[in-house]
Amino acid sequence: MQITSGYDEISRTYASVTVAGTTVKQRGYWIWDMQITSSYDERSRTYASVTVAGTTVFNDSIHGHVELHPFLVKIIDTPQFQRLRNIKQLGGGYLVYPGASHNRFEHSIGVAYLAGVLAKTLQENQPELNITDMDILCVQIGGLCHDLGHGPFSHLFDEMFIRGACGNEDWTHEVVSVRMFEHLMNENELKSDPPLLEDDLMFIRELILGRPLEELGEVGTTGWPYRGRTEEKSFLYEIVSNKENGIDVDKFDYFARDCHHLGIKNNFDHMRYFKFARVIEVGTEPNRRKHICLREKEVWNLYELFHTRLLLHKRVCHHKVTTNVEIMMEQSKTILKRIMTRKLYRFLGEAKVTNINNSPPLITFSYGNEEEDPMKYTYFYKKNEPDRGFLIPRNKVRNVIILPFLRVENKCNSEVLNVYCRFSQVSDFLPECFLEQRIRVYWKTEDEDLMNIVAQTFRTWCNTNGFEVMIRSGMLDLMCLMRIR
């Protein structure tokens, strides 16, 4: 453990600390006495974390060495937060992908870090926004605590277990995360330096919920619905959980983290997003507000972001075996042994459906904004106009000009036609539909004869209703078995 430091006589701070060859630069944290502790991992023979004068540096598998504020570390060291170590990020997906062993604990730390990076980037690039250090700390706390309300197997807990046990369709992990944050603060008597004021606590709760608290029954003011920060800082609500277009640091982290552990290529670079992010006031009165905008040339990269989301949902979250396991977990007490011995329900078929009455639960694939293109709510700016934010419609024509030197002669009637050139800001290689729903059928018992009848009945029902049957390898095996019999 070799430690050296670079001390600045003028500011009386340590500009950098070198720990075993790794330099950690200090940003705004004054170090009056060099107190350094470390956490050593015997298995990997490396230092998993280093604490320098109260600020802890974590060695994250995705973001590398990340430095967190001392108050964030206090939250991390509570029992309420430590329980996230035991909650798999992808729930039942771990029983399908052996590498998907990551958990909500590391994801939450990653979101807190990225939230701080984006907020600090905006603070440094646009000082006129008056982003304070307390604003940044609150945004980081919101990112750190946004998943406190998750139960065992993540989304399976609130989507299947809670609704089945309590019949409460309004129960969401965001609401419970707000309650858990309040309980965490009270139970552990946490105090920050400087202290968090009531407006700060309100701001953090709004960031975790992702919408105004008045939707939880708390009365808010008219006009601007949020109470933690004024309308002048509306853009801060787009960092952790962006309900406008779904582009936020929560997705940045779990896309990168999930893809890394699953072995799936991630084509979206969130650090590039930070480089081009800029706050601009857009819209018309009375809804003219400040939004985080991006360079217009990055629109294709954002489509890559949502395409990655779609791939993860298709390949992992709604993988046929993942869904199979989650269904079986509803009856976990009697069926857990069957899951562990891989005696799973048989997958009989899948069909793409449209508009059916009294439908059973459907599997939905989308870009995260239901049937709409998320780019409809994303603002951009041009390099030569950095203070003007605008939307980019899919079919917008930048210029339509006549090229007089391109003329086409129709020999039949001697007409001369001018040739028009169309320049579009968005590639034509984009999806036309942003939502797709499917229905799946699983067979619980081991009765082969009856299973074959049900499989055939399902395909007949799909053909009668005009639904497209999606053929998979398991279905092909079943169809071959039926032909042999």
C-alpha cells in the first residue's frame, strides 16, 4: 500500500492522491488531514475501495474508480441499502444467463455516480444555470435511492407477487422507494454537512418517484407541479428519471451493466451524451421551460439507446425461459424444487396480437414510451445555434430545392421535368411501429397427449383471429413430435 499526494499550498487542499499507482483527483473536497483506509479483497488480491478523508472511491466494474460524497457512503452503509446486495438486477434472468449475477446494489451506486457526472458537467459548462453543490448532492442521493423499493427478483415482485397477494395494481417500486428512503433517514438518524433542508428532502423524494408528489396525495402548487426545486431548475428532474422521453442516467447505467454481464453489445456511449448535453429553454408560454438538449447529429445514437432497451427486453426480460421461471415462482413454495431441477413448464407457442377483448396478460415490447416515438419529446440544438432548442420530426424536410441542371425528358410528350432533392435530418432506416404485444402459452403438467391438443388448439385460435404465430425452436420440436405420433 504505497500512497503519495500532491498538495496545493494556495488552496490548502490535496489536488490528487496516488494509491498503489492509481491517481484519484479531488473535486471540491478539502482534505485537512490525510486519513486513508482501504478495503482489501483476499480473493482478487486488490483494493475494492479506498477511503480518503471521508470520500470513498469504489472500483466499479462498469465505470472504473468512482468517488462518492461522504453522505452517500452513510446511506450505503445502512441495512436498508445493503439489502440491495441480495436482489438480482434481472430477477429470473439469472437462471437463464449465468453471467447476469449483478445486483441492485451496484446498479444504484452506478446511477448515483452518473447523476453526479451529468450534473457537474452542466454546472461547469453552463455556470449561468446556478447549479449548486447541494443540487448535485440531492440528484446523486435520488439516483442512489431510486431502487430502494425493489423486492426479491426485482420487477417480478411488484408485477406478479404483490398484485397476486394484495390485488394492488397501483403498487410500484417507485412509491415504495420513496417510503423506504423516508424510513432509512429516520431509522438511521442521518445528517449531512451541510444539512439537508425540507426543500432538499422534498426534491430527493420527487426525483425517486419520477413525478410530482401531489400524485401521492400531497398537495402541490398550481402551475409548476414540483415543490423541491423551482421551475428555473426544471431540467434537474430529467437526470435520474426522465418521464418526458425516457432518456436518463438510470437507463445509461443498467444498459451498460446488463450488456456487460450478459455478453451483449452495447452501442450507446453515455459519456458522449454527457459531452453534448446542454440546457436550453424551449417551448411556448405558459409551458416554456428549460430542458436538457443534445446536438442534432446525435439523434441516431439515441435511437441506438432505445434499440438496446428493446433488445434487452426481448432477449432477457421476456426470454421464454425467464418468463417461464417467473410464472413458476408465483407458486414458489411448492414448485421451487422443480425450477432448480429444470423441470420447467413447456413452451407451446407465441403469437403477435392486436386488439383482443378480455385478453390474458400480454408481453409488451416497446421503446419505453408506449406507441409513441420517444424522439418526439427530445430536444436538440445545432453547433452554430447552441442556445436554440428544437424538435426533430421524423419526416422533417430540411431543404427542398430544384436542381436546374438535372432535367428528365419524357420522350412521349416532350415534357421536361425538374428533379427535386429531399434532405432529411433523420435516417429512413427507422422503425415505423414502437409497440408490439405478444401472447404466450405454457404447459404446466407432463401429459404429452393433452399438451399436443392444446398446442394445436392455440395455433387454430391464432389463425382464426388473424394473429401471426411466432415459430420458435421449441415449437418446431413439438410440431415434429406431433407428426411422428
